[in-house]
Amino acid sequence: MYTNIKIFSSKRITIISLILTIYFFVSCQPDIDKITLNQTNLELNVNETFQLKAVNEPKKASQIVEWVSSKPNIAVVNDNGLVKAISPGECEIKAIANDKEAFCKVFINSKTFKVNEVEFKMITVEGGTFIMGTNSDEAFEDEKIPHEVTLSTYYIGETEVTQALWNAVMGNIPTQINTSVSDLKGENRPIFFVSWNDICNTNGFLDKLNTILADKLPIGYSFALPTEAQWEYAARGGKYSQNYKYSGSDNIDEVAWYINNTGGKGSKDVKTKMPNELGIYDMSGNAGEWCYDWYHPYYYYNSEKVDPTGPDEGSDRTNRNGGFRAKATGCAVWSRFYDPPTTADDFISFRLALVKSK
Ligand SMILES: [Ca+2]
């Protein structure tokens, strides 16, 4: 009996001391002042993973963290902070500890470059096969003749080239010089008054950009204008295409600045409408965009099937999608335009491609 009581007492004491220890431990843990992450910006490719690590400060504070993704369709995060890229685009991973939060921006399938403090992103467009052109009754004859095209992987600009980026590369802003229309000016608006020749000729924008970023490019790649096929495949969302009429939606007002919502007065800052399936902005509307190809109305009849680069010669260069002054039909993913390569006006800008050098 005596022994039993002793055992009971001993167990009781053990439990009480355990409770006291836990209470002491918990009550002595300081409040969390701050939570920090090992990364605040991530660039991943689809299916890639990255281990985020959080540290709560002071170090003696609880290290328990809750993880949340702002867009689980783009990237997911598990209970241990392991991030997995699901589809192209951008989202934010939030780490929460008590009432403190920390964030990591995650960009899927993009590469960031910087010229004189101006950052720009290139979006990966995985190669694939698609039907270029359309049967739509709204289309012009040169936009019809749907035909199969296969493209190798390339990158394309997340936005049109901005006035800030042009200035960082060329040291001038033609849009500031050539017009008094204030609605065309702004460092985050597309650059205007740049001809195809200004971009592609020797010592033009592409030459200079390729020189400045020579040691930052993926091996064998250089900046170029997108071909019409590269432009259209990216506008259609590449392998993630939902077959929208406009780039990213069937509702033009969600994705494009065009005549009905700009009044034709001028461009808007890039990236102020919704992106498309690949996380690319303003492919429909805002500014027309020079492409590499010479223009020929019947080119679709005899286009090369793999990585087409347009006719061998011509008098006009192609440009794609209507800008802020266009009607909706001019903003469809299939819409084509053309102008002499010397044209420098308040309507045509461009978007970069990053392609395997030939
Ligand atoms: Ca555009």
C-alpha cells in the first residue's frame, strides 16, 4: 500500500512538473517581433520547387509558421514552406507567425533583366504546335487560312518596351520629343515614334541591348523582334491557351486598352489590365507591336511549318494587334497590320523576344 501511494505520488509529481515545464516554456517564450524569409523574390520554371525558410525573431520565440499562396493555381506551398511552380504567372507566398507576416514574390517561367536600374521580364514560351490564323467572319482575308505552325521554345517580353527601358538603352525618349500629347508620355507607357529600322538596324535598340546584356543572356540566345508566329502563339497563351479571342479573355475590357476605354486619347501604363494565360500583358491593345517578318498578304498559303520567319523580302514589315485607338476587332489575337519599316508614329511600339541565335 505504501509503495502504491509512493508510485502514485511519483507519477503525479512527474505530470505536474511536466505541466509546469510546458507552462514555464510557453509563458517564457517572447513575442514574435519579426519574421524573415530566405528569399523575397523567386523565379521558377513550371514543376520546379524551392524550399522557403522562415526565421521568427527573437530566435527564442516560437518558430511555428503558417504558409499561404495567393494564387494556388500558379504556385502552391506546403506546411513546411516548400514552394512548387504550377503554371506561368506571378503570385505571392505569405508566411504568418502570430500577427507577423513576411512575403515572397514568385514568378513562374520568367527571367528578369536590368539595364541602368530599369528591370524588365521575359516570359518563357515553351515550344509547341498551334493553328495560326482564323476562320472568323470578322477577320480580313490575310488573317484567314488557318495553318499549323510548330515553334521552338523562346522568351517574349512580359510587357511592351517601356519609355524607361528605351531610355535606359538608347539615352533618349522619342515619345517625349515627337509629340505634345501628354496621354502618350510616361516612363511606364510603351515607347512610340520608333521605327522597325530604329529597333533592328546596326546600332539600333536590339544591337545595343544585346551588347549591354551580353553576359546575362542564356547561352546561344539574343534579343530580337518576335516573328509573327511567335507573337501570335504567345498572344494565344502558348500551351496554356484557353482559345480566347483577345489575349487572355473573351471580354476585351478585362485585358485591353482600346478605343472604347481610352477614347483614343493615348496609351496607358503597361501591365494595368489582366495578363493572358502565360502571364503576358497588353498583347491586345495599348500599343501596336512591330514583328520581325516582312508582310505579304498570301504568306499564310505557303508559310514554313517550323519556326517560320516570314517572306524573304517585301516593302512593309508586319505589326500585330491594334493599340489604344483600335476597334475591338483589331485587338483579336489573329489581327495583322503592316507598315513601311521607316514608320515611326504614335501607334506602333514593340515587344522583345529572346530567341536562339541563328
Ligand atoms: Ca499591345
